[in-house]
Amino acid sequence: MVNKFIVAIFFLLLTGTLSGQAGKPVLKRVIPAGEGWAGNSVNAVVFRKNSLASLNGFQVISYYDADGNVMLGKRNIADSTWELKRTAYKGKVTDAHRSISIALDGEGYLHMAWDHHGNRLRYCRSLQPFSLELTDEMPMTGQYESNVTYPEFYRMPDGRLLFFYRDGSSGNGNLIINTYNPADKKWTGLQHNLISGEGKRNAYWQACVDLNGAIHISWVWRESPDVASNHDLCYAVSKDGGQTWEKSTGEKYTIPVTQASAEIICSIPQRSELINQTSMYVDRNGKIFIASYWKGQGDLPQYQLVYRTSNQWKQMDLAFRKTKFSLSGQGTKKIPVSRPQVIAWQRGRKNFAALIFRDEDRGAVVSVVSAQLKKKMKWHITDLPGGSTGDWEPSYDTDLWKRENILHLFVQPVFQADAEGVMKQPPSGVKVLECHF
């Protein structure tokens, strides 16, 4: 009888039923790094893929210091002390688009792209696995590398890397994907124009590689440099490493995907306060989650979750925000909320999802809204300790989350002026928050 009771208690703890805390984040550790540039949001934009990367028990971090130098750090993931290195590379930190993106390939080589906003590719990699010593700048394929914006790395399950970027400009650009093979240490072009703006518009995307190696992309279209022209949420998936693409229905795409051929999974008109470049995640069971915000309940911007289960797309307005704002104009905006990151996980037989965000309504702290996935979802908001983050947006160690469902958030208080402005701010502390669910 006693043994059966102990087993039952253990099972309840595993599923979170006993504690009542399943689905809510618990802050376990704060891991300080160094001081970073804080005069705009370049260190803390949501589209950094990635600010943190990990493999085989090691984690790497990247950020710009107060002088615009690229800083790298590494640590044993169980430790709380970073080995930091100021590299020979700098970026134009006064432009918040020019963030740093890093990845570790399957052999542990660090890859880095930085300082991009419609300019030539800036790329290098480490000289040895898990080293912070970098090569000179080098090309990838030598093609379509003169007008690069929004570099993003993704690691495939076999250790290969993908590199996404926009070739072109806001309202007139195409999505390019390169692939890297660790065996011969060479980049090759995979898609030279996966999603075409046809010279009239461009796609602002978010992507995710699932545990089976399927590549998922969702995007909104923008008709001009004005953010108010964002519209419609679309989707594509590749199950063969990026060679061919299809809709969620299985219908094959003809490449390039255009506005006329794209699968619209959520119809959203222009001037809906729809933000671009948010996040998506695919869980271990293949459930797809996309987070964004646009005009919802109360006729004001609300966080929205679009997800696919049982071969059906669904949309949920989280509807907890109370303050209006309007999206319009060009350049990086000062916005009272961050773009969200979305994650999902399982505990026992229960499935959960969460959005990580920052909202001035809540004091601009790190906030997490989470719920168990069921017919009637009840969302809970948790504000993590640590005070205001200014105009921070969340990024996290996607490798670690996929492997272990442990959340390592890159956090730094930053301050963004509207329309690509710069604030007079001293450097602020860069840190990693470790959260368990």
C-alpha cells in the first residue's frame, strides 16, 4: 500500500497535478554575462536567431558592447560564469536591425552573421569546435550576398545548418535559404527565391525546424515600407530538407511562392495593427504554434495564437491587453509591447503552450502567459522578477528548449526611440534567465 502511494505521488509530481503549477514558469537561475549597448533594441530584437546557442553541454552567447564590438561568451551550461571575448568585429549599433545571429553546427563550430540591413553579407565561423576564436570574414556561396537583411540560423537534426535571409528591401524582397554541410564545411544555395515579393511586396517570416527535420515557415506580406501594410498570415512546410515545399493540406507549392499561391491560414487585412517577424514552434507531436499580435478584442492590439491540431487551423485571441496603440510608419518602432516568442511542451498526457512577452501595461517586465491546451483554455500570466526591461524583446536558446524543455532567455534592458532613433543610455547588464515549467 505504501509503495503504491509513493508511486502515485511521484506520478502526480511529474504531471504537475499535485503542485498546481504545471504550465507556469519558475525562475531557477539568473546568469549575468556583461554590459551591452542599450541605446536601442539591437541586442534584444525578437528575430535574433540566435542570441544563445548550445550543444553537448556548452552554451554560447552574443551581444554588442557599449562601443559596438561583437562580444561572445561560452560556458558549461551547468555553470554560472561566462568566458567572455571581445572580437575584432563591430556593427553599426545605431540601427536596430543589425543584430547578431549565431549557431553551433553538429560538430560544435560556431557560426556568426551580424550587422545587416540591406548591405553585404558579414559572416565568419570559429577556428575550432566550441572556440571563440573566429575566422576572417568570408562569403557563403558568393551569390545574392550584396543586399542582406534578417540573417537567421537553424540547426537540422543531422547537424547541418540552414541560413535564412532577405535579399532586397522592405516591400520589395525575396527569401533566400542556404545550407551548410559540416562534413565538407561548405555552404550551398538551397532556395534562391523561396517566397517572392514579385517586386511589389515582401514576406516577413518566422520559422522553426521540428525534431523530425521538417522546416516550417509562416509569414505576413507587406506591401510597402509602412508597417501598417502588413496583412494575412501564410504557411509552408518542407519535409525533405528544403528542396520541395507544400501547404498544410499536402498540396505542393510551385517555387517561388507568391501572394497568389500562398496558403492563407489566417486572413488579416491591412491596417489591423498586425506586427511582422514574431515566432513559431512545433512540438514533439507535430502541433504547430504561431504567435503574433493584431487588432482583437476591444478594438486594440491583442496577442494572438494561431495553431494547428487535428488537421485544422485555429485562432485564439488572448484578449488580456487594455491599452491601445497604432502601428504605422517606417524603421524600428518604439512600441509599448514586444513581439512574442511562443513555446509548447508536454507534461504527462497534458499539452501546454506559452507566449513570452513584455508589455508596458505590466511594467515592462519579463512576462509569460501560459495555458493547458484543451477546449476551454484558461490563460495565466506570470511576471518574472527583475524589474523593467525597457523596450526588450525575447529571444531564447532554441536548441536547449527543443532538447530538454528548459527555457534560457536572453534579457537586457534596452531603450528604443521611434523610427530608428537612438537613446542616450549607458550600457546595461546582459543576463540569461533560466526558467522551468
